Amino acid sequence: MLKLLLFAIGILAGISDGQLASSCHDLEPNACILFQKANPNLCSDQAFSFGACKRFCGNCPLECYMCPTPVLDPNVCNTTASCGVGQTCMIKHLTSQDGHHEYIMMCGEKDICEGASLGFQSPNVINSIIGKRSKMTEPDTDSLQRYERDVSISCCDTDFCNLPMTTTTSPPTSPGPFPYGCNRDIVFVLDDSGSVGSTNFRHALDFVKEIVRQLDIGPTKAQVAMLTFSTRTEISWYLNRYSTKQDLLAAVGSASYHGGVTHTNAALKVVREQVLTYAHGDRQMAKNVVIVLTDGQSNDKLDTIKEAQTLHSVSDDVISIAIGSGINAQEIQAIATDNHHVFDLRSYSALNTIFSNLMQIICNA
């Protein structure tokens, strides 16, 4: 009864502050978490699963970026939409013969992704099948080349996952030089919970690779460890596992996505108790740098803040990279060493925009 009373108070507080909740948002997300801990079958109760905890129980429509007219820069897409039944988030990437790229972001039928339909049926888009083709009825050579495209379609099934990450073979700007080298013990802590999705997780891994490529790796140079966290925290490798850049890049590329809830507190504890230890390569004469990359708030904010404060005792530089609109500002600030160690990004596609500044913090802090 006490929990029900607290839940009702939370609802009343949400109404009294004058803010109208979306028709598909939980009335009190933290209360849903508490109720689920007390009753693991919470979402089987329709009063909760289609009422107060609709989003928590996965009964909200998928939300995607919506720019059905081709854009040259996907980051200019500010429009979103709720998808219908049987739809998923979709990215249509068109590469023209002259080398420029165009992007369409939208909700699309799942059967397109599964091959039943090949998409691009809009009369505003010449291409109607996947692959390279030309408009054979066009007699003018210049116009013919204009319509020759490479077209790819990719789909994903987590909210706002269809903002593509545009990457280059080299970092956008040179982060160095670092006059004293970059003799650091660096730990990457990557969120691989269900809200991230496998596509965005691969973007995060690509970003880690870009950082590794800029480092001199070795026992007397930079060392890198990585762990992933969701329902469980999994140590991918310790600081002293890889001593060459080639082996380290291969390890990053082979990391697996798991999905689950967001136990950030447990991940921070593992970093402190298991990773940043002498037995696993932590060096007394090298500064520790911990980089936490997450797209949402943890399932236990108070314990996450407590673990972050304890982590600061063994790492002078803890960097928070928060992605999307689902983060908790207080939590992200608490994880980071200070405000200069916080990066707040709209999407995973924006990771490359912070590369240079992040490298400066890692190697010059």
C-alpha cells in the first residue's frame, strides 16, 4: 500500500507542475522500476503495461527520425514521428556517381527490411530497387549519370536509431601533437543496453577504434581496457591484455552487443575493483582515464552517483559521453570529474564531432 501511495503521489506531482505527459510516456518511470523489482511480472498486468508503465513495458510505438525528402547532411534532420504497427526505423542511403551522399530517414514497413519489398517507391526518388542502376530512358548522358546511384537500406528497432553515423577514414581534425606522449591507462565503459541497439553499439565501437588509432600502444605507452554494461557488466579485456595496436583494434571489432537494462552503478564498481588494479595492468606512474559512454539513465541513480564518487578516488579523469534525450543530467555530471569532462550529444552520429577535444582531455589532462 505504501508503494501504491508513493506512486499516486508521483502522478499527482507530475500533474501539478503543469507539464502534460505524452500519451505514450510513463507517468513515473522511477516508480515503474521499483514496482518491477517488487513484481517481476509487472508488465503482464494490463493496468500497468498499457497504462502507467506503458513505455517501460515496451508498449509504445517506435519513434524515429523522419526526413522523407533526401538530405545531404543527416544531422539537419530535426523531425521525428511515431511509427505505425509493423513499422521500423529506416535509413535509405544513396551514393551518387559524383560521390555525394543523400539520406532519407523515416518509418518503414518491416517487410522492406526482410526483402518482401525493395522500397524507394516515392515518385520523388528515381531509384526503385537496391543496387546500382540508371534511368535507361534518359537520353542525355549528363542526366543519365545524375541518376546512377548506389542505394542501401538499413533498419533498426530502437527509438531514434535511424540517424546514420557518417565516418571518414581519418579523424575530422588532428588531435595532437602531444609533447609528452599519451602514457595513460584508458578504460572504455560502453553502454550496450536495449535502448542503444546493435547499430549504435557498432558506432560506439568505431569511435573507440578511432581513438585507439591515435595512440601508441604498449606497456610503457598507452594501455586500453574495455567493458560493456547492461543487465550484466562484462569485462572485454584488461589493461595488460593487448600490447600492440593491431591486436587491440581486432579486439574492439569483435566485441558483442547484449541488450538489457542499464546498471551503470555496477559497471563503475567493476572498473574500480577489478580493472584499475595492479594485477590487471594499472600502472602507478600512468594517469587513469575512464570514458563512460551511455544513452540513458541508470536503473539506480543514487547508487550510480555513489559509485562514481568512489571511482574518482582512483581515476583523476572520468569522462561522461551522454547521447540522446533519455539521460539524467545530475547523474551524468556526477559520473564526470567536472563539467569539462562532460559531452552531451544528440546522437551516436555526432561522436566524431568531439574527437579532437576528447583526445586533448585524454592525453593532456
